[in-house]
Amino acid sequence: MKIILLGTGDATGTPKIGCRCKTCMNAREEGWQRTRFSILVQNRGKNILIDTSPDMRYQLLSAGVGKVDAVIWTHGHYDHFAGFGDFYRVQKGVKVYSVSEVLHYINGFLYFMSYKPVEKEAYKPFQLFGLNITLFDVNHPPLERSLGLSIQNEHTKVVITGDTNTAIPEKSLEIMKNADLMIVDAIAPEGFNLKKHMNAGEAYRLAKSLNARKVVFSHLSHFYPPHYEAAAVYPVGKDMQEFIFDEDNRD
Ligand SMILES: [Zn+2]
Ligand SMILES: [Zn+2]
Ligand SMILES: [Zn+2]
């Protein structure tokens, strides 16, 4: 299994349009950026997208992805689904997995596109290209449903929190335990008091309390210092960062 962080940014991305803060200026000067949130999961030669970022076309071209085999949507926020339109003209009938509320909501925007919604229930594992996937509820007000995922094969467990604050249901916390890699929503550095997301301290404490072997922060805003400064303090992810897992070579 291989995981690629296609986009590690929040809804605005970094640099943010029109922003002249230190981080956004540094991003422009040094030529780095955080595109909007998507993760690519590769297994048995298949490509699964977790969310379809508004930066999708650029991300798929950057990762050299020629065909998308499945999509899983975590929730109905623009920065997590809008890029689906970037490949519906390239591929017909892509299967998209989520819970019924999320599929129904997003279909209100994407109703004219050709794709195949596949309803799944939280806490009921399903198989996709040799991976055991479990969706679970997290907490991202005011949305009623926002999902995290556990993705497992016989050797490896990867957990993605999705967009969430710390008030995650107990039933979900059970599923999130003992991940080899945990990709955590940590939208802002410590000290920010957030209702919809976790700050860096909350995200790190959550991952450690769940015994994650490796932690990486994603969904990052321009409130962090420039990437290389932030990376000295926090386990911040980087666009196109890869994690490769197999029997003999675990990251
Ligand atoms: Zn988001
Ligand atoms: Zn900025
Ligand atoms: Zn969101």
C-alpha cells in the first residue's frame, strides 16, 4: 500500500489569494504551496482517492495518475469534493463511496455528472482492491455527518481523521487505535481555539493517546509558519509526500 498526500492545505490553500502574511509571502518566494485536501491510496495497481480537491487536475497530473478506480468522500464541504468535475469528462462511471447523507448532499452540486454513488454505512467494513476500509463518524459542526477512515491490509493500518474537532465518538476512537500511520486534521498551530477542527496540540495528543506509530498533520492553514520552519516543530505533511508500506519495507 502506498499513500500520497496530494494536498495538505485547508479550504483556502497556501498561499491564500491576496494574503501577504509571512507564510504566504514565503510560499510565493520559495515556490512551495499547500493545495486543497486530497489523499491518494494505491494498492494492487489501483488508485483510490480520498476526497476530490478543487486542485484535483493539478494533483493527478503531478502524481502521474492516469485512471481513478474509486473515490471516497468524507463530507460535503467544497474543498473536499469540488474537483470531481476535473475528471468526469475524462472517465465515465467512477464509483464514489460514502454514507447516504454525504452522497445526497454532494449530488445536489454534481447532479449533471456521470458517476456511480455507492452507499456505505459507518462502522461496517468493506473491501476495496484488497483493502479493508471502515468509515467512522467524527465531529465537524455544523455538519451532521463528517467521516474519518481506517484503511487496512494484513500488514498495515492507516487512519485518516477527516475534518474534525476533538469530540470524536467513543466508538470511532476504538477503530482509530494502533495505526501505523495517522493523518490528522491539525488546521492551526497550538493556541488557536477552534470549533470545527483541531489545533496542533489537540491533534498530536489525540494521535498519541490512540497509540499511532507515525503521525502526520494535514488540512493545514497559512497560520502555520512557512513549511520548513513549521516542519522543525510539528509533523506537518507536505504536498506529494509519500508513505510506502509493504511486508518488508515499512515506512
Ligand atoms: Zn476541509
Ligand atoms: Zn497568509
Ligand atoms: Zn470541512
